[in-house]
Amino acid sequence: MRHVHIPLFIIILTTALCSCYCPHDKIRNRTQCAYRIYCFGKIRGVTLPDQCREATNYPVTVDVTLSDAEDHFDEDSFVDEGLLNYITTLKISAPWQTTNLTILTYTTSLQNLYLVNNRIETISGTPFYYLSRLQNLYLSHNKLTDIEQLFQFQNYPNKLRRLSLAHNEIEDLPGDAFGDLSSLVELDLSFNKISDLSEEPFYNLTKLEVLRLNNNRIKDLNGAVNGLPMLKQLYLRGNQIHNINEESLKIIKHLEIFDLSSNDLEQIKPIMFSRHWEHLANASICKIILSENQIVSVPNATSNEISSRFVRQSHGHNVDVTTDLDLSVNSITDIQYNAFQSLIKLVNLNLSKNKLIDFVVNPKDLIHVKYLNLSENFIMKLYYETFSSMNNLQNIDLSGNQLYYIPDMAFNNNYNLKLVNMTYNEIEKLDAIHINMFHPSGGAMDLSNNRLFKLTIPYGEGLRLYSLILHSNNITDISLIDLSHQSELQSLDFSRNSIQELHASSLLLPVSLESLDLTCNKIQKIGPSTFVKFTRLKTLRLSNNHLTRIEYGMFQGLSSLKNLDLSYNRIKVLESKLLLDLKCLQLLSMRSNGLDLIDFTSWYGHKFNLQVYVDNNNFTCEWLSSALNDFNNGYSRVKPTVLVGGHGRHTVEGIPCESGKSEMLFEGPEYVMADERLLATSQKILEAVREQNFFLRKFMRKLFPDEVYQIVSQR
């Protein structure tokens, strides 16, 4: 049946193509009776197949996008008025200032209407009156000012669930503006010029769950949201609210998200933290966002809030509901001991960018905290009492404070730490980190940007520490960093220090290391056997140092190394025989060294393909062509390449080079390269012969009995 009617549909569309209103190539038949249509100016020359117009077992959905729409619509504008009755989603774009939306008279099946970014100033009449099926209406990014009589519908209650009026120029909200929208679930009035809510415009929105009033000019709620019993999310960011009275706070107890950030609040009322979540589902996360205000202190919970908490807890209500509290970017200097006692399950606490000099609160209120952010304060000392019950703590950010040591007992009871950030403090020397054990999945500690020159982690500390970051400190003598007992440490970052020399006895590091970063130091010399015990090391970064040459034994023992970065040094000559210990090497960066030539001869039998980054060196085009030919022809497994392709006058396969004949920098006759190529080719032939012999013997063993096989194989 479907194949009979679709050709008819195509013929009609071909006619439409000539009128240039709904081009054939802009129509998509997604599924049975489901179409997506793009039109210009007017909707003309389109009809539906009979099986979609008459009684049908298939749901009919027609999504129409109308660009550069004409403002005037009448019956003569459409070839098939019936099509309009089937449109379910309509997106109109046009630079209208004033419109009465005549087209909506015919779109009685419309469910979704988008009139976004059309610069509409006035919508006259009641164009949505007959849209009994309309569920989502988007009028954002226009210039609307008056909405008093706009949202009227023939049927009550109507089906409208989402209404967006964001990014308009609305100043006043009349009391009956949304009186007919009792089914509304989400209302977006953000980025307008609303200042007064005294007429209680939301009184009839009893099913509303999300209300966005952020980025307006509201100074007082005036109890306007108290009649919204199902409200879960209230966004008030970027207003001018100085105070919220008790009357306006009643609804806060119902909220899942309460965003009051970037206002003019100076005080916190304890009731802001009181929660009972009567209509929220289990396992909800309630977010209280009070950042970017002018709050100076966090008071104790009152007896009413405390007693309410214990009553709820004792009855087992809402135990799966947790709270995120954001108090960042304020001027808080004082947090009283029982400030968080009304919160049953505080999981995330953000106090960054305040003026705290210490942090001492009731540890029982922090039992469930997983993420604690105290960064960019003035904290000089940590107290065991505060952290003693924080057994669930995973991430703690103490960066940007004035810590100069880690107290003995502070983290004794914390065994689930995943990330400890102590960057940008005043730490110079640590004889211990006083963290016994990290999270079972492993932990990371960042001590970068301090003044650290000495660090020891003794036996029994730092268990399960996988990553340690020490970059941008004052480390000059690397032997003063003793991590030899960290048997699970995998990644270590020493970059941006002042290390000058490495030798066999200077690295007091564990053999478990897989990544070692020594970039941006002042290393001039690396002695023989320096890395001999690091057989698991896979990545070694030595870029941006003062190395001038590679010596025998420098990389001895690095049998698992895959990535070696020697870029931005002063190495003029590189002989592959000096890197023969690196049997698994797959990536070598020699960028910006001033190299003239790399001798690849010792790598002809290398086990893996080896990419060598050669950006910003002095290679001649002759040498580069020869090296690339050897790789492309299978003589060599070494491929010169670049991170950024060249666009200069001379390039080979996109790699910049210098014209001119290369000078031989290595001793030996000119035919050595040819001999090496011949040897490599011979080795490959021998390997192929051995492989064929192996399979032949295997086949014969299956084909003949053992006695016959012995005779045949001997022959």
C-alpha cells in the first residue's frame, strides 16, 4: 500500500519544486506517515499520501521548518489546506516586528511551536486560542514586552507544558498573564527586565516544576512562588535580591535546585538549609547555590531546624536525598560550628574564593561529604577534628591557601581520597604527607606551584598513590625527593623545576613508574645507568632542557619505553646505536634541536615502526628523501614526520627541509647504507623462508603418520 501512494506524493512535490516554496530535495520521509519538510516564504505545493490523510493505523507527524516566512497567510496561499491540519511541529524564522500569526488558525494538530530569534515586538490577538494540542511553545530571543492577553486558549485546562519567553524585554508580569496555563510544567522568563512580582503572576501554576527567573532585576520575591507546591527547580541567578524574608522562604523546603547565585545577599537564614522533599523522588540530589553574593558568615542551625532533621532521620524519611551546597565567591570569614547541622546528607561543599583563615565545624555534619573545595582562602592550618569523621571524602581542593605543612593527624581517618590538590601554597619541605591510604581505585596528589625542594614519603604512607605532580617547585637536587617506598606509583611529574643533572644514585623513585616527566628543567647531563631499574617505564619526557648529546648507557634498562621526548634541547647529532636499549620505542620526538642528520642504520632491524618527529631542524631535502624512501620501500621501520606540516619553499611529503647536499657526519664508506639495506632485505627473506618451512612441517605432520613424517622430513 505504501509503495502505491509514494510516487503520487513525489509527482506533487515536483510541481512544488517549480514554485520554489517547498523544494523536493528538502523533504524527508523518515518513517510511515512521518515527514520533515523545509519551505521558504509560504507552505505551498505539498500534500500527503491518501493513507496518511484518511483513517490510518500510523501516527501522522509532520515537522515543518519555514524560513523567510511571509507575514500574511490566507487560504489561497496553500495548495492543500489539509496539510496544515497535520503539522505537529512548526519552526518559523522571519524578521517580523508585529504579527498576528494567521497561519496558526489552520494548524489545529500543532504540538510544538518555535518562534525563536525573530525580533518580534508585538503579537496581536489571541493566535494560540485554537491550538488545543499545543504542548511546547518557544518564544525566546525576541523583543516582546506585553504578554498580558497573549496566552488564552479555547479549552481549559489546556495541554501546554513548556513555555519559554527567555531573552525578551518583558518588564511587567500581570497577575493573570499565565492564568489559563494550569498544566504548565516549565516556565522560562530568564534574561528579561522583570523587577516586580507583587501581582503574584504564578498563582494558578500548581503543576509547575521548573521556574527560571535568572538574569532579571528582581529585588524581592514577595511570596510570589509560595503557591507552587510541585516546584522542584527555582533559578534566581543574576538578580538584585538583597534579602529573602521568612514568607518567601517557605517554598525553599520543596526545592531540588535553588539557585540564588550572583545576587546581593549578605546574610543566610538557617531555614535555607532545611529540607523535607515531600514530593521529590528517592535518590535525588538537592542543590543550594548561593555563590557570588556578599555573604560574610554562616550561622548555626537553629533548634527548630536541628530537631526537624532528627525527626526526619529517625523516621527514615528521604534518607537517599543528598545535598550539594555552593557558597563560593563570597566574603565568608566565619562558619559557626553547627552551621550544617540541618543538612542530613551533605555530599558536596564548595567554600572556594572566600576569606576563611580556618575551617572548624562539627565533624558529624560532614560524614557524607565526598567533595570539599576550600581553595583560594587564607587557611594556614588543618584541624584533625574537622576531618576525623569524613570517611567518604574523595576529592579535597586546598589550592591557593597559605599552608606550609600537613598536620600529623589531619587525614588519619580518610581512606577514600582520589584527588588531593594542594597547589599554590607555601610548602617548602615535607618529611611526610600524613595520608596513610588512598582510594581502592588509586589516588592522585598535586603539590605543584609551591616552594618545595624536599619531599619524603616514608614506608607505610601514601598507599595506593598512583600519580604525584610536583611541577613548578624549587627542586634542584632530585635526590632530595625520596619516593622509593611508593611501590604503586605510576606517574610522576617533575616538570618546571631547576634540576641540572641526573645520575644512577639520584633517582630515589619506585620501579613501578610508567610515566616520568622532566620537561622544562635545566638538565645538562644524564649519567650512564640512570634509568636502569625502571624497566616498566613507558613514557619519558626530557624536552626543554640543556642536553647537548646522547651518550652510551644513558637509557640502559628502559626495555619497555614506548615514548621518548627529547625536543627543544641542543642535540646536534643523533646516532641510532646509542638508543639500542630502547627495544620497544615507537615514538621519538627530536623537534627543535638544530639537528643536521640522524643516523638510522642501527634501527633497520627495529621491532616496531618508529615515528620520529623532526620539526624545526636543519635536515636537507636529500637526506629526508632518502630516509622516507627507505621507510616507504620497507628497508627501514623509521618514519620521519612532523606535528605541523610545512608550507615553505622546500618540503618532502609535507616535511620542511633545506635544499643542498648533505654532509656525511659519520665515519665509514658510502656503501654502508646500501649494505645495511641489503642486510635488512636478506633478513626479511630469511624470516619469510623460516615461516614457510614452519607451516610446511606443520601440514606434513598432520598429513603423514609419525614414522612416515620422520623419513620425509629427513629427506
